[in-house]
Amino acid sequence: MTSQPMRTPSVAGIARAGTKIAELLPPTPLLECEIFGQRVWLKAESLQPIGSFKIRGAWHRLTDLSEDERGRGVVGVSSGNHAQGVAWAAQQLGIDATIVMPIDAPQVKIAATQSYGARTVLYDRPGGEDRDAVAQRLVDQSGSTLVHAFADPWVIEGQGSMGLEIAAQMAARGSAGPTRIICPCGGGGLTAGLSLACPEADIVPVEPEGWDDVKHSLAAGEIQPVSKDAPPTACDALQTPSTRPINFAVLKGRVPFGLDVSPAEIRTAQRWAFSNLHLVIEPGGAAALAAVLAGKTPVDGRTAVILSGGNTDTAAFAKVLSSSV
Amino acid sequence: MTSQPMRTPSVAGIARAGTKIAELLPPTPLLECEIFGQRVWLKAESLQPIGSFKIRGAWHRLTDLSEDERGRGVVGVSSGNHAQGVAWAAQQLGIDATIVMPIDAPQVKIAATQSYGARTVLYDRPGGEDRDAVAQRLVDQSGSTLVHAFADPWVIEGQGSMGLEIAAQMAARGSAGPTRIICPCGGGGLTAGLSLACPEADIVPVEPEGWDDVKHSLAAGEIQPVSKDAPPTACDALQTPSTRPINFAVLKGRVPFGLDVSPAEIRTAQRWAFSNLHLVIEPGGAAALAAVLAGKTPVDGRTAVILSGGNTDTAAFAKVLSSSV
């Protein structure tokens, strides 16, 4: 994609993103909780103003645009959380934003994106329409800047700022930094950012069953897209067909393996967060917690678990609460 | 009640409580939100470890017990949130705790109280059994200290520490302190604490319809208990038959009036917090927000609204989400 910036995400960029974000947004809570008799740190990014961590990368990207680029607007591609991040940042900065969203995205996410003043263009994800092609057409027409949801150095750096925030919050509570960070993973933007931000921590990406392309890519040592017959998933936020070279270049050799979780494990985690934390976590946002509760990854007193978003429909959440599996 | 401490709650006591609580617990988030085009500050006390602000007063009270008093244990009386506060603090400090709870309290609150190692004694609230008499019997038998849910100077001071925390958080974000604090009100412990902690703010207590004894007491200039035929309410946390002299002495002349909210207004506020904040708020915890959303009190850029707790059953919350009124 011609407008794709090709620079490499950097530790310095993450520090700069962290400074800009700290000026704008108070840190989200790092909640302490006991799981299997062990203290675990839970990062509640669902409490960001847009309901997810995606505000970080979008803010870092849009604030770094030149005056000329700002005037020509931005195009985002997203099932909803990145969409809201770009729309929110664009509204704050007075930039025109157009967001390409799947026609089957949660209504609550489409409505929220529009509420920040962004134009939405829906594409036929179930029918296999190529969202990047739709976005590229818009970019070619308007000369605007594409802000990719994960394959963008600014976006990776912005998401990585979360790692610095976690380490600072642990330090303020008398703890050394994280030894392990377990995070939901879609395209690998957050996973790459955390990998750079916290070089001493093991990073464990968690994907929904059947959408575990990062897991397979790490095992194979090369990018492996999701299978064409991937099952339906409630984790719209993690439903990405493939990671990208800019992300995989960071992950390869740095992140040894990925995990996957089943729909029932995700619902269990959503109910656990409801009962124990009084937080609304969307399915994709609960993937890392699901892996912990299912015993798929060890935890120690310096393990951080990312609760990445809370944007879910009332009907869907009521169904999760009422379900016993 | 012979064991009732009779000292007056003080501003100095609130400052001391605030210091002790800050050493133990990170501040709960003060979320900024737009309501009716106006920025409002929402204090998410539902994110305290026990799921409500009641941890404050319980911690201040129990840490001030002498070694001798600690050895004889404590008795709490509560529908559940104060119960969990006392049980949690007692567990941290190695003190025996017995909690008198209504037989119709939410199961989730009874189970949580027991999970902190406290003994629970259930009384027949629907049948009109006098909970204070039950508690007094336990105190007389064991020589333990009664920790009342609201009619206790330490408890009032502890809850008041929230006001100092709000002012400090607003200052850190470049704002002067609150001009108005809207808070859920049961017996008046939090209302009294905030009244003392924030002398320059209007304090607006909000009660459930039919359980608005503080509202009537303020209007009458003397304590008026709840009517014997008060309607059922989902706000178990605010279901107190009467405020007490120690609370009313602070409120009288300081707090001009109270408000009440209907069951539908409370459900609307719970759904609003779900969609806009991604927080689980219990019915009683949503009373202040309900009054704001119903337009029953003005808000300005320095208004704080207390979201006091999040302890609710999954089934009850699923029903609120699924309800359209």
C-alpha cells in the first residue's frame, strides 16, 4: 500500500507516545487481584474514554501528522475499536476522518464511531470484500493518510505506551516491573508494542480459536494467514485475517509462542470480570484473562493481564451473563 | 447502644483516614464524561477491592482499634457492602469478624462476606426483626466492638476521605475542587463524610423512592424514619430504615435537601454506565447518576457524581440490561 509508512517502530517512539498520552489521559487502573492464590495485575484499558486501548496508537499517529497532512484527513480501517480511536483523536484535533468498517461490526461500535463525527464506509466482510482495497480507494481519491489498525509504526508505538504505564504503576506500588504480560492479540499491534516497551517481560499473545494466525506464524517462523474457513467468533476486535511484516518483524524471535482460547473460555472470563472486578469486558478484550483462568499460562506476582476493551452490546452481554457455559 | 462510640466525626479525622487509605489502596478512577453537553466527574468506587466505598470507613475504624479491642473481635451490621468492608479489613488485620446481614441480601454479597473469612448471622428483615438488637446481643456476648454501617464517627470519616481524593484528582487535572457532589444515600454515612470533607461543595444525597428518609428528615428539620409500608427496592445498599443523630447532626443546616429516584431511573443509569463507562454499577450505586440523567439536579464542570458500588448478581444485571424501562 503506497501510503503505508515504512519506518520501524522504536523504543524512543514509545517513550514519546507515552509522554503525549500521559498529558491527555489519566492512567487506566492497574487492579490487583488474586487468581489461583497468586496476585495478578489487571490493566483495565476498557476504561479509556473510547472504551479500549486503541486511543493510544490513534493519538500518537494523528498528533504526528504535519499541518498539510491534517488538512487532507485520515482514513482508518477497523471493526470498531481502532475506528473509535481514530474518530476520537480526529475530533479532538479537528481532522476529517473516514472509517472503513465491516458491515457486521457491532452496532454500538458503528454508532460510537459516527458519534465522534467520523464518516463510516461499510464493506462486506462476510462476503469477502477486501477492506484494504476499499481503504486504498479512499486514500487515492482524497490524498488522505491511511491509519492502519496495527501495521503502522506509530500505532505500534502508541499501544506500547501501555507497557510503560504498567511498569510505572507497579513501581509506584513497590513492585519491580512485569515479568510476563498476557495480552489479547488481533493483528499484533499491541503485542509488538509491548514487546518493544518491556524488553525484560515475556509477552504472551492470546487469540480466539480459529483466528490464531499469530500463534501459527510464531510456530512456523513466517506469516501464516487465518484459514479461509475460520469459525465465527464473538471477538470482533481480534478478527484479523493476518498479521503484517512490520508486526511480525518485531515478534519473530522475541515472542516464543501464542495461545488460543475457546468461546466458552472467553465467556467465563467475561463473567469473572463482571463478578470480581465489576467491569464490562468485550469478548476480544477478555481473551488474555480467559487464557489465565483456563490455566493455559502460568502467572506469578509480576504478571500483567491486559483487559483491552469493553465495547459490547447490551443484548450480547446479557446473553453472556445468562449463559452457564 | 452502649458500645456506640459517641465522639464527633472531624475534619482532622477525615485527613487521617485519607492518609491511611492512600497507603493501602490506589485512588479509584475519577472518570470525565459529558452529560447534557457538560463535563461531569464520575467517581468509580465500584472499583475498590470489595466493589464499594465501604472499604474506607471499615479500614479507618478497624485500624484505630486498640490491641485489646482487636483481640475481642468486631461485629458489623450490613446488607452487604459494609459487611464486605469490615470482613476485608478484619482479614487484613487478623481480627475476628461477625456480620449481621438480612436474610434477603443478594447472595453474591453474603458469599463475598464469607469469602473474607467472616462469620455471617442472618436476620429476618422482611419479617421486621430488629437488626440492631441482634447485633447488640452478639456484642454483649463477646465484648466485641460494634462497627455500625453509618452511625459511627470513624465510618463517617473514612467515607469522607473520598471527598479529599476527588479534590486531589481534580487538582491533578488542572481543575479547582468540586462545587457539587451528588451521592447515593442510605443512612447518611457517606453524605456526612463528604459534607465535612468538602466544605465548599453542595452535597446532594439521592435515595430510592419510598426509602427517602434523609430527604424527609432534611425537609422536616428532624429525623423521620422510612414509612412502615415502604415499597420493595432493588437498592439493597440504600435500604436503611432511618438516619441517626450522629449523621443528622452533620447534615442538618449543611445539606439543604435530598432527592429521590424511581426504579426505572435507576435501571436507566445502570444501562448508561454499562454503555458509556463499561462499568457494572449496582442499583444503589447508580442512584446519584440516575438523578443526574433524569435532570433532577443541575450539573456544572465541577460536579462530582459518586458511583458507590458494583456488587450485583449476574441474573439481576442481565435483567436490567434486557429491560427497556
